[in-house]
Amino acid sequence: MKNLLANLDRLADFDEIVDVRTPLEFAEDHIPGAINAPVLSNEERVIVGTMYKQVSPFEATRVGAAMVARNIANHLDTTFAGRPRNWRPLIYCWRGGKRSGSMTTWFNLIGWQARQLEGGYKTYRRATLDTLGALPAQFGYIVLVGHTGSGKTRLLQALRQAGAQVLDLEALARHRGSLLGALPGEPQPSQKSFDSALVGVLRGLDRARPVFVEAESRRIGAITLPESLIATFHQGACVEVEAHHDDRIAFLLQDYGHLFEAPAFFKEQLAKLVGLHSRERVTHWQRLIDERARAELFAELIDLHYDPAYARSSGAHFSQLGHATHFMFRPNDADSVEQARALIARLGETAIALT
């Protein structure tokens, strides 16, 4: 089998990448562009693993081999039925073992030029972490900082439309980054899946151009950002996004007003603030949810929670904040792209080659 192995550097040599792990493993993370053709189902993998521990390795291997053979036969009749004779697939499993080895062997017996990824997914995951340790530091960042409700994410999206190069971490994490940032009905990706997606985005960026990014803490919901990325954009040039108080309330009403339709969840999120605020204050905020006092609640959260938190943390993290470009943004207006173009023009030479 040694001559049927291929390393990670050869991904582009193949017509298709086939992940033979279970659907659960595939859903957690996979090599970008791979298709899932599991040789063991989620349930079958549990059965084989249990037999290995409770019966014997031999019996587990025998039963597992029968399952793998049936599943490969099924894939040949369905998923791979139309593949041409000169098809070149790269096949991988968890660590480059029996699951991918079985399919690679059968595919070569058929006549396809199949190869097995040496080290499997574990090799890919290790390479992803190595890349995240070095690649983020190779870009220059312009960081959008500012109070909650000032519309930093909306400005970031407008900058992209205006031709700037942006890194939207909240979109990758599927979370708005604050206490109330969970997107309704949309679970966050796994950490591994986020890391893979981040590497893909970074590799698509031009290192000769600045990258606009929104200021984030080390965690966006359940996702942890790479240390190298945090350290680099903490040193980046800053744009302090400002907005009038009434505009900020209106913005939060627009972006977070849906939380009033899920009052139990909303109250549960606010309950996490006990410790930072008195129980009496948090109970008062929860009562405002029942009263549907939307504007009053968001105004109090801005004045009593978000703004004091920003004052405590921003200067400690961003070394260039004292030299920030101040930009008054109107987050609720329809001309956000024109406002973004005005910001680009103000930054001048700092944001060269934006188009």
C-alpha cells in the first residue's frame, strides 16, 4: 500500500476528495471540497468500537470488514456509478488506516487511480493549526472598534461592497459576538470547522492590501479565535466607529428586537449578567422584557452594561486606539456603502489598493 499513499501537498492532483468517515465526523469538520462516502455509518462505528472492547479485536475487525464491504459496494452502485475510467480520487479517514485503505484498495482493483491520504484527517487538522499559528500575522489589519450598537458589522459589510478587503469573523462563527449574539435557529460551527473556514478565507486574501476586521474578544460565542490573529489585529490601526445614542438604540431594536419573541431565552441570556450587575437590576431588565419595553431595555443595556464594559476593555487591548481615526456612522441609513467609501477616502494611504 505504500505506493498508494499521497501527502497533503498533493490535493490539487486529484479529481475528487472522498472522506470515508462517519457522517458525524464529516459534519464536525472535513477537508474543504470533500464529499462524504462513509464506509461505516454512525451506528456501525459504535457497534464495531464496542465489540473491540467487549468481545475481541478479531471479531470487531471481522464484523467491521463486512460492514465496510457492503457500504463500499453500495457507494459503487450509487455515488460513484458514473465516474470515468481515468478518475483520480484521494481518499481519507481519521488517521489513514483501514477505512480509507479498504476503499483505496478496491478502487485501484477496479482501475481507478485512487490514493490514500497519508495520516488522514489528523494530518490535515495538524496542518490547519500550524497554518493558523503563522498565516494571520502576515496581514496588516485595520480594526473597527466602537460601542455596541454603532453598527461595526454593518460598516464592515459595506466596506466589502465598496471594494475593501475584509475578514468577517462573526459571519464565519455564525454569532454576533456579544451576550445576545446567538443567531436564532442557526447553530455555530464546530471549532474545527471554523478553523478550516478561517484558513480558507485567509488564503484568499491579498497580503499586499490591508484587511478590515471588527474588534472581537478571544471568543465569539463558543468559538475561540487563534492567538496569532488576536495578537496581530490588537496591534493594527484602529477606526473608532461612533454613532448617536438614538441611532444606536434604533440599531439594536432592528438587529435584536427578535429576542422579544423568545422571552424565556432572552431572560436566560440576561441572567448571565448576575455578578456583573446586581440581581435586582437584572430582574428589572427581565421585567422590561415582559412589558415589551424594547427601547427602554436597550437604552439601559447600552448605558449601564455595554458602554462601561467598552471603556474598561478597549484601551487595554488595542495598542493603536489612541491614534484611531474617528468615524461617525449612521448605521440605520440606506447609504452605508457611500459612508464606507467616505471612510476609505479618509484613510487615504493607510488603505491603498482597496480595489
